[in-house]
Amino acid sequence: MSCGVLQGSVLEPLLFTLYITPPSSLIHSHKTFYHLYADDTQVYISLSTAETDLSLKQLGDCFSDISGWMTNNKLRLTANKTDFIIIGTSRRRNKHTHLFTTNMLSHSITPSDTVCNLGVTLDSDLNVSKHISPTCHSCFYHIRDLHRIRHYIYLSVAKNNCYRIQNCLAKVVTRSPRFSHSVPLLKYLHRLPVQSRIIFKLCTIAYQTLSSGEPSYLFSMPSLSPKPRELRSSGFHLFSVPRVETHAGIRAFSVAVSTLWNSLSEHVNS
């Protein structure tokens, strides 16, 4: 590209996508997986005890090629600002601790305890408690600020703002239209158990992924079960449930979504 475009131009998303496409081919050539979101690039691999050294070398070669591409395009990959984390059960993570610290891009890399993924803090157990705690702390901070000035605010003003936030959140959570009534939504959320809300959300994601095929990394995760013969459930798409042997495996997205989605077939076809 010989020139740029004005900020806010309709060509910006298209030109940026074209500009950032070559790293996708580089990452794919090393048989590694990746997620791209604007200028945030995530590269990840699956580690096995027998091939850990080979996988880390594969990852290091991928980083070297990306760094070379960035240098050729007048960019720089800052290694000391790159986060590296191992996700899995503590027993499996301990099997790989002897391999670290490792060297990549001429820098020593040690796995981090937490990383920030698009504004959400995750730890090695894929637990978001490290993200929820600061968020709750921030909410209570603003509530305390409101308490300090509550004496100078009319009750009607304070109640209206509180109700507006609460009603807006209820519509977002239930995915209701903007001008729908909030009272029945609040009653529904109050009655619905937490576990039922999680099940509802997972089944909604499964339906959207199955009907649209997006996002692709979720669509490719649960595979459709083959239909060897015509059954009453032939019109209902079923997922094949992966075999797992641990409690952590049961909570995996591919297992949980497949099991819940298949259980709906009995009700849909009855």
C-alpha cells in the first residue's frame, strides 16, 4: 500500500484485513492454531507429554516467521510484552514445568499465571475469578462514591438511574427488544436458577453456531453424529459427544454443549 485512508473511512476494515492476512498464512503453515481480533493475535497449540519439545520448537519457528514478516512491513514484535500461558489441569501442567523457562525470539519466556484476553482476565484453569473480583471491586467503589453524595441527591433521581441500569441489563441478558417491558424480565431472571441460565446460554450458542457456522472454531469443535438409518430424530441435528475421563473434561465446551444439545432432541421430536 502506497498511502493510507482517513480515520473512520469505510475502507478501513477492508484494507486492514488485507494488510493483516499474510500472518494467518504463516501461522497456518506451521500447523498451529490462531485467533485474530483487530491487532490482537493469539497463537496456541495442544501439548502432549511425548511431543512437547517438538511443539515448542514449532511454536518458536512460527514466532520467528511472524517477527520476520513484521520487520519487513516496518512493524516490531515486542517479545517482552507477549504473554504465554499453559492452560489445563494442575496435574497436566506440572508435567511440563521442567521445560520452562524456554527461549523464544532471543528472550526467556516463563508461563504467566494470568493473561488478559480481549479485556477478560483468565488463569491457567480458565477461571475468570481474577476478572470478576476487580470488576466487583470497581462496582462497590462507585457505590461508595454514590453513598458519599447521596445526601445531596433527591431519592427520585437516584431511584430512576438505578432502575434504568437494572432494566437495561435485564434486556441485554435476556436478549429482549429495546422497548420491551422490564418487569416480567426481572421476575424471570429472579426465578431462573444460575445452573438453568448456564444451560440456556450454552444451548443458545449451540443453535447459533449450528445454524450459521460461525464462529468457525466453535463450529468445528462438536462434530455432527452420522445417521446410519432413518430415525425419528433424523430431522434434528445431533452432536457426537467426545469421550472424557475427568471432571474437567466433562466441563469442556465440546462435551457440555454436545450433551445438552442432544438431550433437547427428545423434547423437540416428541
